[in-house]
Amino acid sequence: MRTIPNHPEALAFPLPAVAGMSRVTRALLLLAVDPVLKGIVIQGLGGMGKSVLARAFRSVVCIADGEPPFVQITPSVTKDQLLGSLDIEATLRTGKPQASPGLLARAHGGFLVADDLNLLDARAASCIRSALTQHEVAEFSLIATCNPEGGELRHSLADSVALHVTETTCLPLGDRVELLRRITAFDRDPFEFLRRYAPALELLKERVAGARRRLPDVQMALSDYSRLCTVALNFGIEGHRTEVFAARLARAHAAWNGRLRVETEDLEAAERLVLEPRAAMRKVRSSGLEPEYSSEETLCEEPGQGAEDRVFPTVPANPPDGVMDWASPRIARDRKGTARRLSTGGDAINWTRGRYVRPLSRRPPGGGRLAVEATLRVAAPLQALRLKSAAAAPAVRITKNDLRFKEFREKQGMLIIFAVDASGSMALQRISQAKGALIRLLHQAYLHRDQVALIAFRGEKAEVLLPPGRSVELAKRAIDVIPTGGATPLAAALESALYLARRSTTRGVRQTLLVLLTDGHGNIGSQQLQAVAGALRDEGIASVVMDAGNRFAGHSKSGQVAQMLGGRHVFLPYWEDGAVADAVSGAAESLRRQIGGTCTTG
């Protein structure tokens, strides 16, 4: 965003000029009508204009009551920055502790704007949630964007705001062309562009102001309240905050449309923008579609009977019973049925590198790094007393007890690469079983804050269906669209895995685990396959080969692949989906413990 000298606002793309994305625009305007809705979370993939819309919203709410504060935060914001801390300069000057207001206090009466809300540190997210729900620090509305590829949004924080809009579809050709034309005109001459849309912006402001005046007089019938509560119960939504949000949004929608009584259209808007998104967040499960093939077709196809050249329909994942219990981020079930607590961490304490989280009064092993600001905060209130007793007064007098040291946290989650053989030699029953096992591992990866990537290989190439990320939903979607048929390009799959593993090391991933699901019908003896397998082994990439072949057919080709990789070799059982999931899960957990034991913390 460009700034204008001596101008209170930044030059932002005007809201009336946005082509398409009408659902997001309408939700933002309803928040402008009733800021008590507490905010909006706009979800979508990168480059879809989420942040542009969030910033364009600012000009709409600058109406008769003046310009409310807009405070921007980044994913790296800390708890101290949000809540405020000691004003060191003022404290040194006055000799008395002087507080410095935090970012939340500065947003009081206005809006807190957060890009990539799902990347916030847990402590920072907790501060924002508490401020939104308890109003102790400040009262503000949250305007946030979220890219699901970066990981799941904390449900407690998501539940604190009323509006949730997901923008996943591409704009139609006409809208894309028009939006490109407008963006080009804005970049060429933003002042002229803003002047051109000034009348439309003024009309929008007047409509928002009128809706705000109308809002207190909008009435809802008892049957309207009953409908919203019934829908919430049917969705399995717990608590009453959501129903309050839905009722407020229905009244805001009516006020926006010039009505003094809530109608069916307003209730539908409340269900669409408040209730349905919460139902989607609550339910983490597979699609449950039935396979589009017969059991005879699955069981009769054998390698060597033309299967290598056939392409079969997509096979939906049918996870075993109990797999979805792993969706809970806190409680999982062991094999005896008793609940056990799972760590949802994934950060290792570090004294030299990583994300700075807090100062400590004790000196860490090896000396650590001095937290200068925290040290000054401790020493500042004592300066007046110390300088009085000092013979030669320094600017600031620091004692050993004042020293504070930085504690860092570094991600220790690993990258799990699933390479799935989708060739014709893999029986369709096997692929369905493998997908069920993958879903369970995906939930375990979410619990441990690991990243997940998915490669499917068939025909003559391997394809990365899912780049490294932490979104369980995106991963399950990718699993459900794996086509099958063709040859088995094992070498191409391993090359893709090697590329992803090498790239991940530059992004803070300490260890990669390759899970290869195949029957081994590729060209095992090829020099290319042996070379890339050796490269994976030399890179220190742990691997487990899940064998979908016939374990009673003699020498296992998948076993040879496991030997090349220096990894583990596990046969997939024939008919029990639960046993498949347990086999894959057990292998991954064993490797996770080995990897965890090698991680250092300083």
C-alpha cells in the first residue's frame, strides 16, 4: 500500500471497484453496519485478493463518527506487543514505572487487521481471543485473512468472531478481465482512479450510515429466533455465542436492505455466514462417497492382464471405524479404548535461534543471548535509587540480577511425504485401503504440527497433488481425487520426494519421512531408481515402504525398494482396513520417536 504525505489513510484499492467476490464484500459491509459482530475471517488460497478487500474496508467505515483506529499486526506479533509493556524511555526519564499501551489498546473502538491469522503464535492468539470475548483490554473488531495451506485456524479464536467467508472459486472470465483492467488503471494513476470511484464510495458510506441508524429499530419475531436456534442445534453447534451472532447478523442484513423487520432472506444470510461455517469447522471427516466400481472388477484384475494400460475411476477414501477419533487435537484412543493425552506441541526450546517467545531470569546453558529490552525493563524503575547512591552516575546502571536472557522456540515437526502408487497393477481395493490409512496419518500429522505432502505416480510421471502444508482438509481432498491406471514410475516418484525434501530443509524442516505405498511393480533394477534411492538415503531421509503386493508370491519387489532406501518394509494386510491403518500408523509413530530422540534443543 502506498502512503500519501500528510494524509491519514493509505492509498488502498476502493471497495466499489472490486469485481466479483460479492460474498466477501457483503460480509464486510454487514460488519460495518454492526461492529458488535466482532469481526470477519476471510479464508482462501494466496493471491485471491483477501488482504486487498480487508484494507479497502477502511474507507467505508470512515463516516460521520470519524475514522476509527485501524491497527495492523503480523503473524510474528508477540504477547508483549499486543498487551503493552514498560515504556523504558519514560521510566528512565521519570524514575517511575511508565506503561506503554499495546496494539490491542491502540485498536480500542476500531479494528485489528491480521493477515495469516492461522500463523499466529498460540500466546498471541490467546490474547486476541480473550480481548474479543472478555473486553478487558480493549473493544475492537477483527478483520483477518487466512490461507488454509498454512495450517488450521484455532477454533477458539475462530469462534470469537461472527463472520466466516471462504473464497475458493476462481472468478469467471469476464470478472477476471475487468478486475485486471481496473488494477492496471489503479497502478498507473491511483489518485485519478480513486477520484473516479469517489461517488460510488460516498454512496456506499451513506448506505452504511443509514443502516446503522436503522439497526436499533429492526425487529425479529419469536419464530425467527426459533429457526436460528433449531439450525444451530441441527448443526451440533455448542454454546450460545453463535446464536447471538446469527441473530445480530440477521438484523444487520435487514437494516442494510432498508427493512425494519427480519425476513427469510435475512435469516438465510445468517445461516450462510455464521452457522454453516461453524458446522464445517466442527466436522472433520471424509466425504463417505461410495466406490464407483464393483467388487468383481476390483478382485479379478491381476497384473499382466492389461491392468498396466487401463485408467480406472477415482477411488474415494473409506477410512476404518474410529479413524475420525483422531480428529480431536487433544484426545485420542489407544488400542484398549482408553483415552490418552497427546501433545499438540511441535516447538523445541532453544537458546540461540528460532522465534523469540519470552525473557528468562536464569542464564541458559552456554550463556545464551541477552534480552536487552527485558533487562532494561527490569532495571529502569530502580535507576533513581541506584544513581543517588552511585559516586559517578552512568547513564543506566545494570546489575547482575537485572539480566534477562532470550528463550526461543523452533519448530521440530517433520515433513511426511506420502507417495502413492496409482498404477494399474495396484488393485483398486488396495488403493482404497491405502487412502483410509493415509487419512489416519494425516490426523496424526496435524496433532504433531507436521507438514504433509502427497505424490501420486502412474503412467510415465509422478505428480505432486499436495505441496507441503498442514491442512487436513486440503490433504483429504487431494487423496480423494487420485486417478488410477497405467505403469509404475517409481524413479519419478522418488525424484519428486527428493526435491520436496531438499526444499523443505531451507524452510526450517529438520527431518523428512517418506511413506511409499506400492506393490513394487516398477523397474526395480534400473540405474535411475538405484541412484535416486541412494540420494534419498544419503540425505538422511527416513522411509517406510508399505507393500501392497502379494506377500505369499515369493520375493517381494517392494522389499528391494525398501533395501535401496535403507528403510522399513511393511506388508499391508489383505482385507482389514483397521489393520492397514494400524500398520501405517505404527510405522510412522516408531520413526517419529526415533527422529524425536535425535532433535537437539540448543
